[in-house]
Amino acid sequence: MSFLPNTPARPPSRRFATFRVIVALMLREMSATHGRTAFGYLWAILEPVAGIMVMTVIFSLGFRSPGIGTSFALFFASGVLPFTAYMDMHGKTAQAQRFSKALLAYPGVTFMDAILARVILTAMTQLLIGFILFSAIIILYDLDVIVDIPAMVLAYLMSFSLGLGVGTLNSYLLTLYPLWEKAWAILNRPLFLASCIFFVFDMVPLPYRDWLWWNPLIHVVGQMRSGVYATYDGSYVSYLYVFTISAVALATGLLLLRQYHRDLINI
């Protein structure tokens, strides 16, 4: 009688294991952020809608027309949505280590899994919100616009990459230096006003226009408006500038997290 050798089962590949971990983290994120009901996802859409409606009502009472076009709602949506996409991507990425701190103690979960899960879910959510809101505004206001979809997609890519890069770097800094979290919050307060959401970049007088150019969100909003408005001149937009800042911040953040992510778990 012969016996087959009792060989252990081959463990699943790391690639497949990573995919399962990311999906599990995404489901956990969805449940924690939006809850288990559809109302949580509805609120994610209603929040920017409320902000755009308030700005539309206020500015339509004080001004005859927006900086571009005739619709205040479309004008503010072209500024608010890419800005919100950046802020959401940055916030979710920066807090990825804290949110998944307990799970990062397991050897099967890496800091990259935690970041990727939040990045993918945030990008999907923001793209869905953008599609719904832009479509609703164009249909409800019966606007005759010719949108440049590739230009709008590029704006979202710029927004997501900037949020991912700065968020990854801050994922290390915010965890290690609690004071930096307060300082960063103070530094971000003027961004809503300084990112050309309420006005167009060309309306800013010199030399302030040259100073504002260094704000990467100026380029993100400008790129979105060049996609929404066919006649808008976005020649000042430099996607290379935005992607360079994003890449440098992302590379620095990943190097720091790779070196010290185990230490951050114990903080």
C-alpha cells in the first residue's frame, strides 16, 4: 500500500490576496462612511448639491451673470466638484493609516492596501457625483453646452493625483506630528476662496494673478472649466505642474511610510 505525500496546500498568490484585502477594506469603508442604507450614499450627493444651490441663489441675487456662461449652477459646479474631489481624496488618503490602524497589525494587510482601498472608493464616488450633478444641471436648466469629456476627465485625474500625493505625505506627517494636523487645517482654510471657485482666473488683477498661479488647485479648476465651457481659454493651466507636485509628494510619502509604517502603528 502506498501513501501519497501529505503536501501542504499552496497559499494564494500575493496579488490575489492583495485584491481580496482591498475589496474587504473598501466594503468596510463603505459601511463606516455611508452606513448600511442608501441614505448614506444619497447624502454624499446632496451635500455638494446643497452647497451649489446656496451659492447659486446668493450670487444670482447680487450679480446678473457668472464669470462664464449664463448659469450660476453650472459655473459653481465646475469649480466646487473638482475642489471637493481633491479635498475628499486628500482627507481619505491622509487618514488611511489611522482608519485601518487595527488591521495593519496583521501581516496580510499593508499600508498600501489601506491607501488603495480608500483611493479607489473615493475616485468612484466622486466620479459618480460629478456625472449625476453635471447631467442634472444641464438637463434641468436646459443648457445648450458642448462639454469636452476628455478635458473633464483630465481635470479629475489632476484632482485625484494631487489629493493622493499630498494625502500620502500627510498620512505620515499627521500621524507622527499631531501639531501639523492643526497647522494644515489652518493653511487649508483660504483654499476655497483662493482656488477660483467664485471667479475666473483671468479676472484676478496682477500681481495677485501670478501669485495664485502657484496654487495647483487653480489649474485643476481651470482644466475643468475648459472642459465644461468650449469658449473658455485655459491656456494658463499646466497639468505638468500639478502632476509633478503630485508625484514628488507621493514618492516622498511612500518612502516615509515604507520606512516607518510599523512605527506609526504603535503611536
